[in-house]
Amino acid sequence: MKIFLGYGSEREAEARLVKEFVSSLGHDVWFDKDSIIAGQDWKRTREIAQTEADLIIHICAPEMFRRSGDVNSEIKKTLNLSENQPLGAIFSIFIKVENFHLPPELNRYQYILLDDDNWKIRLESAVSERMAQVSGNAPVLPKDESSKKVESGSFDTIKISDANEIYEILNEYISYNIDGLYWRHINSEIESNALDLHFKAKSNFLLLSKDETDFQKDRKYEQFSRTEEFFRIGEYLSLRIFNYYDFKGAHPNHFVKTLNFAGSDFGKLSIQDLMSNNEENARRVLKYCQKVVSAFHEGTLEEDFLESYAVGDDIWRLLGQFSYDEKGITFNFSPYDILPYVFGHQEAFVSWSFLDDKIDNKYNFLTEIHK
């Protein structure tokens, strides 16, 4: 099997470790330092190898997502190639060299942490399953609706799938194995969200299939969601849900939804609760987010690019998908939220120190988590 291995130059040691292990399994691994010979157009050679690969592996580190360049271009190409794969196919494997949050665009794919003792077992299992898929000996998705529990520490990961000739649907969500009314509340919110996505996708796809063009009939509708912990300590919990849809349009759609909980005394937490519905403070936070996003794009955006989006109640919608941890709040802006689709998902981190005088006093304990 042909395998393409992508990585950043500062992570060559980790990449070689993965390359040697996968090669030992009997696969042909494309590794730029060993595969490109003198005189070749390295960019063209790399693109051909990536396009022809049966499986693509990317070594991911936090620094590579803080800058533009070839590594990010490789990942974007991988995501484009993945769109031609059936939902559930193992075509892309992302290996994290540190325990950090991957960008939401990559949350469609289960990652492997290189620091885990069992990383080789997990990688070999994934590569073997891809080998079976390529050879036609393994189904990508079951042909009927099913639910499966996967044990994972203090929670189970539940997978619900449904596939037929019209659509493929897969939703993964967390169910905590912790007693008490508060955790029942959390589990019910998580499950309700996942099932709502599942049945809405199913009904939408069936409706759309009645009015298809001949071009659209060549592929299936697809929907996928995956819930992950962004932060958890004690009863404080922040969850991020990555959602992916292919309505057979010009491009697939993806967006981030979040669920936040502030302990058994408060339950579910919204941005309006956190900021006491104070619109002035919300606008100050949104202005700060605008500066963060603009700085990431190195001044290529208009100074007030957010103004046309923040009208009336839209300000709460724009700030509504947030994730918190001990350092502050990360605001998630899905494609179309604040910029055209081509810019993709945007994130803006705002520290607790900046937010301290803008949140309701009853939630001040959140700013103390890091101390």
C-alpha cells in the first residue's frame, strides 16, 4: 500500500520514527528526505505522491498551525482528497506529537497521540483496516442503523450510523460514566444534540433526494459529527462538536457547535449567561476577536470586516460557540460566520484577564480555575 507521510521540518525525528514503523509493516512510505532524488521538481513530486497515495499520515505539532507554508498546504490538499472518500473510510491519519487541540477541520478524523504507550498498536490497527478497505475486504459503514459503545476512561464513545443508497450518516458522542443528576443533565444534552443532528440529516437527505439532478446522483449525501472534550476539571466541562455535511453542492459544509457546563450549581452555560446579556461588553469582546483574526491573516482583511456581521442579535450568535479552559475563552467562528467560506474556520482566544470585568460576578470562579 502507498502511504504519504507529511510533517514539519522541525519534527523530522518524530516523522522518521513513524516512517520506520509503518515501513516495517511492509508498506511503501513516501518520505521527502528519502523519496525525492536530485534534479526532481520537489513540489510536483510531492503533489503526485500525495494524490496517488492509498493512505495519508500527517505528523501534527502546535507550531505548524501558527504559520502558513507547505505543511498547511499539504493538509488542505489531504482534506480535499478526503472529500472523494466514502464517509467512514480511513484515508487520513493525524498523529499529534503533543497533546494540543487540533483545528476543527481535522476533528472529522480520530487522531493518535505519539506520547501514548499504545500508539504503535493504534496506528497498526488503522493501517490494517485501511488495507482491508483498499482491497475491498472491509465495509466502510454498516448498511443499517446501529449503535456501538467504545470504552474510553470515564466516558464511553457512542457511535450511531445509518447508510443506504442515498446517504451515509455517522455521529459519535460522549456519555459519561459518572453518577449524579448533574452528569445525567450533561449526558442528556450531549445525546439530544447528536440525535437531533442524526434525524435532521436523515429527513433532509430524503427530501433532497426527490429533486436531484443527474450529476448529483453520482454520489451520496453525507453527515458526520464528533464530540470531543475541550476542557474538563472536576465539574467544569467544555465540549466541542465538529459537524460535517455534504449536500452535494459546490463544496461540503462544516461548522463547530459547543456545549459548556459550569458545575452542579449552575448547569449549562451560555454566552448570554456568562456576560449578563450586556451587549456593550459583548461588542468589546467581538472587537477583540476581530483583531485576533486579522492578525492571523497578517493584515489582508479590511479593518472592520466584522461590522457587517454583528447586527442586532447576531452578536450573541457570533459569540455563542465558545470553549473555555483555565487560560480563557476560545471563540469558534465557522465558515460564513465572519468571513467567506474560502477562509475556513476561525478561532480567537481571549484571556480571562481581559474578560474579568465583562462577565457576570456569579461566574467569577471560572477565572480562578488556573490558580
